[in-house]
Amino acid sequence: MIQGTGTVTFFDPKANYGFIDADDGGADIVFQLLPGDPAVATGEGVGFELIPRPSVTPRGREALRIWKLGFNEAVA
């Protein structure tokens, strides 16, 4: 699985989805929180694991799961 880090640029708690600006400079990553995932807010640093997809897809990059980055956590 491909993992990375980034910053939440948008999150709608009512719709339960948002976007991450990835630190790797690639396209934004869409995510949807699942039961048990931590609550996030715009501006927070997060880690993510991408859903494996073919290189060409209309949905772009999508996170399988996300997690908050801790104060002392190493960045991938």
C-alpha cells in the first residue's frame, strides 16, 4: 500500500468527506471517514493509505484510511 502525509484542506462533517493536500505535491486526495476513524478538521496534518487503483481513473487518488499525525510521529 502507498502511504503518505498531508494537510486536510476541506472537511464536511455532515457529509463525512474531505480532501487532503498531499506533501508529495501530487493531486488532492479525497477521503471519507469510517466508523472508528479519528475526527479531523481543516488544517490538521494527517497520514493516509491510498486505495490501489489503475493509473488512469476518473476518481483520482482516494484514501483507504487516514490517521492524525502525532507531535513526535515521523513523517513518511
